[in-house]
Amino acid sequence: MTDRCQLNLRLDGRRDLLETIKDVAAAEGLSVNAWVVRTLEIAANQAISEPTPQSQTQVSEISDIEPVLDNLLDSKLDTLLAAKLAGIEERLGKLSA
């Protein structure tokens, strides 16, 4: 005797989806139940095998990097601003001469 588990799936307002599932299952020679179980199993296995989007370690590494990136960006912006201002001062000097 097998252990019977049951999942009731409501497709409210999605008769089109139900009909598509029936057609696909029939085309593959499966019952709707067998096709849905197989499809859910494939999706669940893929979800398990894919890495998680961000682990706690990754989050802490990102927060450790943030101050370093902020300092680099500030330094880069300071350099760019100084160069831009020098160019403006040079042009103003030429205009007033």
C-alpha cells in the first residue's frame, strides 16, 4: 500500500490553463495527475539545485566592501572635480586676458 498524499489545486479563472495542461498531458501519454506531479518534481529539483540568490556571508562581504567603494568613489570624484575646475579656471583666464 502506498502512502497517499493529496494536493488540491484550484485554478480559479484559469480554465484555459487547465485545458492546456490536459492537452499537453494527453500528448505526452500521461494523466493530468502524472503530468502535474512530474512537472512539480522537475521544478522543485531545479529550485533546490540552483544557488540561493544571496547567502548571509555574501551580504556581510558586501557591507564590508561598501566603505572601501565609498572612499574610492569620493577620491575619484574629487580628482574629476579638480580637473573640471582647472579647465574652467583656464578658460576663464583666457576670456579675461
